[in-house]
Amino acid sequence: MKILKKSFVSSARWFQGALFVILVGGLVIQSEAQIYTLSQNDSAALIDAGSQAGVYNWSVGGVNQLYQQWFWYRVGGSGPESSIDTISPVSETSSGANKATLTYANATISVKTAYSLSAPGNGTATLSELITVMNTSAVSQDYHFFQYSDFDLGGTPGGQSVQFYNNGSSTYYEVIQTGASGSLVETATAPGASSMEVQAGYFPGILNQLNDGALTTLNNNLSAGPGDVDYAYEWDVTLAPGTSLLISKLIAVPEPSSLALIASGMLALAWLRQRRVV
């Protein structure tokens, strides 16, 4: 029943997203529901900036690949976690047809998320994100920042597997999700983080953890599937007043035949970044 319900909601969101893209003609706008649309060629991503639905639709070649991706945070060593849309109303500092920069800020924390969608029009696309977590208070703060992802490749919530890799580094910065309808590769680097945890699981386990009102530390379970899988990253850092943690992410949703090539490119990029950090 859960899978059927999720499939129905995902289909409804896909229809809503496709209709929205047609109505706005590919422009990035903010409506009363705080929906932003990024579009280029045959790909469009929808962001609900006013709720933890977050990025709730990413269509590539007319097929929605994503159910939900968003961010949670915790300040200090006790729970609960909160989604970033609870920090403050969103403010937009820049936008374009395929780009948007959204910021949430209060007296304790500021989170700026810069999105850029790239789609050559051949059934593949990448979504890059640059996240800046800043200490806006007058004292040092202990931050725990989470990214939750639930991709349904090919619009199908099931029959997929997810695996984290570190590829020789000290942290698990890459995740690959595979299924009969295609694959995705995501890399995430945050050189300033003091520690990093990951978790692969099954919907809605990790999402429930982030919303249950208790402290969450990801358990470094590196793989899950086949099934209706999801996954998450956690970055831990202590920031002095006015300082920031920078998180750089790139997600590629290729055709099945393109997976090996893009994965190799992601590995080379991550290796170069590690060399620079060291």
C-alpha cells in the first residue's frame, strides 16, 4: 500500500510539474506556494522552497526521476532535526531559466542553496548544487547538516539498489543508484567538515528518522536494495562566528549506456578535489 500511495503521489506531482512548466514557459518564478522551476531543453526540476518537499520533481526526457530531495539541520548535540525551510521564509538572490539561488537565514544559521540544471537534450541531465552553511551567531556553533534523497528512476518506486563509495578517500562522497530504467551518480564534497556520515535504506525510513523529534546520526550503512531505496548524507562541523561550510554536489541522471562514462568522470573529478584538499 505504501508503494502504491507513493506511486500515485509521484504521478500526481509529475503531472503538476509538467503542467507548471508549460504554463510558465520555462521561466523561474516564485508563486504563492513558493515553487521554483529550473528548465533546459528536455529537463525540468521543480523546487517547493516553502516546505520539506524540496526538490520534488526532476523530469529528464519526459520522465520524472525524483520523488524528494531536501536538507535538514541540527544545532548542537541533541535533537530534533529540522528542515531548512523552517529557518525563515526563503529569499531569492539570483535566478535564470536553469538556475536559482535560495537562502534561509536567522540569528543562528544561514543556508544558501545554489542550483544549476544542465541538459543537452539527449535524455541526460545534471543538477549541480552549491550549499553554504554559515554561522550567523556571535558564538561558535556545532552544526549537523543532512541531505535526504529519494530517487525513483524511470518514475518507478521500487526494484532499485543504492551503494555508497569512497574510492580510496577517507569519506564516502559518491553514491550510485541503479535500476532497470536507468542509473544516477551523485558526488558530494565538503572539505571543511570535521566528519561525514552516510546511510542507505528503504523509503521512508531515513525520512522518518529526520522527522521523529529525536537526535539522528546516520549509521554508515553503505548499500540497500533492491527495493524502494533512499539515502542520505550528514556533515558535522563546528563553525566560528561568521564562518561557513561549503558543500559541492553534482548529480547525473544518464541513459543506462552512459553510466560507465559519467561515473568515470565523477571519480576523476573527486580524485582531483581530494588531491587539492590534501
